[in-house]
Amino acid sequence: MNQSTQRWVDEMAKMCRPADVVWCDGSEAERERLLEAAVRVGDLIPLNQQKLPGCFLHRSDPDDVARTEHLTFICSRDKAEAGPTNNWMAPAEAYDRLSKLFAGSMEGRTMYVIPFLMGPPGSPFSKVGIQVTDSIYVVLNMRMMTRMGTVALEQLGTSGDFTRGLHSKADLNVKRRFICHFPEDNTIWSVGSGYGGNALLSKKCMSLRIASVVGQSEGWLAEHMLIIGVESPDGDVTYICGAFPSACGKTNLAMLIPPASMNGWRVYTLGDDIAWLRVGPDGRLWAINPEAGFFGVAPGTSSKTNPNAMETLGKNTIYTNVALRPDGTVWWEGHDDPPPQTALDWRGRPWTPASKELAAHPNSRFTTPARECPSISPEWENPKGVPISAILIGSRRQRLVPLVFQSFSWQHGTFLGATLASETTAATTGAVGVVRRDPMAMLPFCGYNMADYWGHWLSMEKRASHLPKVFRVNWFRTNEKGKFLWPGFSENLRVLKWVIERCKGGGEAEETPIGYIPTPAAIGGNELNVSDRVLKELLTVDREGWRNAVRSQAEFFEKFGDRLPAGIREEREGLTRRLKSK
């Protein structure tokens, strides 16, 4: 047994005082025992095993259904290191406050010790974590989302270099809920929540907040990005990353199926949420998906929006906060099937189509192993990763942002990411539909000062000789009646085709003040059921709207003061000049 892990677990057990401590080995026999125990205590409800083999339903506390960003803290020693966009708490204060909440929090419960590996075994990208938790639900989810058990301990060996994650549901009281990250200690403490983003410490906590700090010190990037491989009819595969705020179509794009009119094209899934990128020996950025599963949003997922996801969800899946039909199957708004005549809603209450409330929570989820996905890439567990040719930076905007445009340079692409704004979704607590800044879709997940994070992005120009091209995309433009202008879904491949052509030195484009925009013909305008007027609107640059955006960007940047990188200032000034000229 690794002595560092044993000592740390003993310390946590001494504080939390569990009735028992169980080390997880990741075996199938262990999985069966955990499932039986979860059903026995009511954490999981078995679903119809004929129609949904290996699938279960979980209902969380009604006050514990999303990430609680206002209770999420970066506990760096220097407040300035956390930056103005993170909540900060001094490490000593955080340890003191949370120690009192953890004290005795596991009395009468089992403490599960979860060794887990983020990334493929043997990869130079991969990192080890140890999470202790009193939630069987968390253990079963971690089993799907990470490489759990013996494989992690083998990778760790005798090293003490691992992320320490302490989690307890405690009493699930939001007034005593904290998610605290200690970057200098490589440690995460989370108490009072059982929800995925707060409780699965491998995910946003380690893979982004902690990893972003580690990446800054080691010279690599930890990003809130999907990874796909797009194969053209000639058999060439181009790998693309994409940063999108939660519930803005990442999983749908990651599992895209080409339209029938684009015969010979294929999209491979490597990851739907997180990418770790390192400079390879060839000077390119290479990426892995450190996760082993998908933790996706259920509402809106259907055979129309994401047929690969629907096929993936048919077995070995844990559903959270969806509706339960009388036949033991599940349903959510946007499902293939029409609303059931009767069901139990996400809280377990009787529901009918006449009910005033939704059947499934807007942020209801599915957790499923990546290996079940029919579009999974044969390269998804390649220890070397895959070479990235393009980075998409996307958002949900009804106005202003064109369907797609390309940055002028890596520095300009960093600026496009830094100024990303999107309309909020149900993935976070708070109002929905409000436009807020979300740089690189990392605002809730960057573990240090975001100005320094942009500086780290800019520094990649000195580290890499062949950086990816950067593009902004927006599938969500609407008309005055609120109807989407772009057909989206499989037709998004037309945008990816243009992106790939641009990466190879082709693709028709027009230079505009904000970047290079494709011509209507370049994105297959003649093959779409979209009028010339709509295509023009999708690709038009609203100069006055962008002038207003520049003023808003300036206000956002002001909060970073002197830490704002010079490259970001240069790009904002350049955009201002271009918008003034004719």
C-alpha cells in the first residue's frame, strides 16, 4: 500500500469518524455489491432491466440539483492568485470551517476510498486522485467517469503526487455546503452536496480547477472542451477541440452523425467535456480526454438531436432526476416519446401532461461509460493523445455572433475566447437566459486568476510551432419570433467541413472586422433548406452591435487591472480600429 495515501486516508477517517472504511478496487464483483447496497438504501431505483439493462434512477435532494458556484471557492494563499472571477477563502479559514462540518459527518456510514486515474494508463498526460466519500451514488458514478481502483494505484506506485479529494454529503444542507479547492495543496474538500459537479471530484474540481493550475506550472492546458475526429471521404481524420458552456450542445456535437447529403463523412467521439492539451515533439498540441464516461444533460437529448447518445444510454446508465414511467423506463422533456399519460416526476411525485411543473429537472443527467458510445474513436485511449488542428469556441447567443468565423491569429483567437459571452442555462443555479461572460467556457472552472490564464494561453506561441486555428461558432441565432435560423445538429458538419478546409489552406472566406467569415457557398448554402436571406443574416457582422460589445468587453477587462496581458489589450484596440473603418 502507498504510504502517503494510507496516511491521508487515516487522517480523513479520524476526522469524519465513519463506521467502516472500504477501499474500492474497481472490480465487477465490487460493482454488483455496490449496486445491491445502493438499491437497498434507496439511493438507486432499478429500471426495467429488459428494456434498459443495467440502468438505474437516482433522485437527488430538491435543493441539490446543480453546481453551486456561489459556494465554490479557490483557497489560494494569495487572494490575487484566485482573481476577481473566483470566490476566494483563505486556506486556514477554509480548513477550519470545513473541518468542523466534516467532524463526525460519516458516523454510522461507510467511508469509500476511491483511487482513480484521469487519462489512459501509462500516458504522460494522466494524473492520479484519491477521493473519499460517504455516497454510494458517487462511487458508482466515479466508476464510470474515471478509471477506478487498482489501475490508479499501479500508476501512482510509491509516489505522493496525487490529488486529495474529501467529500461528504453530511446533512445536504445548502447553508452548510462548500466546495473548496486548495491549489497549493493539490486538495479538494466538498461537503453538503451529492450532485455530480459538486461531488464527483474528478470532474470539474480536479480535471479543470486543480488541473488548470498544474497545467500552468507544467506548461500545458486543462480545458472545458470536447474532442472529435472528423473523417473526410478520402479517409483523412482531422482532430478538433471545442469549448462550449454547459448545456450549449457539446455532447451533441461530440457525437454528431453526418447528414445523409454528406456521404463519406464520419465523426468520431473522443470526449464531450474535458480536454488536456500538451505540446508534442512535433510542435503541435496533442489532446486526451481524461475522463472515461459521459455526464450529460438529459432534457433535449433525443434521436433527432443526438442518436448516438440515445443508443449509448440504453444500458449500464445511471439517470439522475428524470421522470419514471409506469413500465420502469425513463422520460424527460425532449425525449423521443410523447409525454406519458402518467409518471412520477423527478421528485417522485405523480405527474401528468396537465401538471404545471416539468417531469424531469432541467438539469437532469445521465452517467454512462464512454465505451458504450457507438461513435467512440479507436484513438480515444491512445496514451499519446491526438493532434489538434482546430479549436472551436462556442456560445449560445440569439443575436450578434455569426454562425462561424475564424480568428486572424493565435493571439486573436485567445482574445475571442477571453471575450466569450453566453446565455446561462439550467446547469448552474440562478437565472436562466442571462448573457454573462464565460471566457473559454472556463469562468466557473479556472483555478487561478483568469488574466494569468489568458497569459498562459498566449505563452503557448513560444512553446508550440504549429498551433491550432481558432474559430468562434454559434448555432443558436434566432429570428424575431425566436425560431432558430440554422438547422443545427447534423448540419453542423458543414461548418466543421469549412473549418477543416481553412486548416488546410482552403475554404472560401471574406475578411471582416471580427475575423474571416465563410461565404454562403462555403458552408453548403446551396444544399440546405435555408433561404439566401437567412444565410446572409447568419453570416452578417453587425458593426454597431460589435461596437457595443467592445465597450462591454472593456468593462469586463477592467476588473483584472494590470494583470491583463498586453496581447489582450492589443486585440481589443485592434478590433476597435477595424470597426471604425469602412
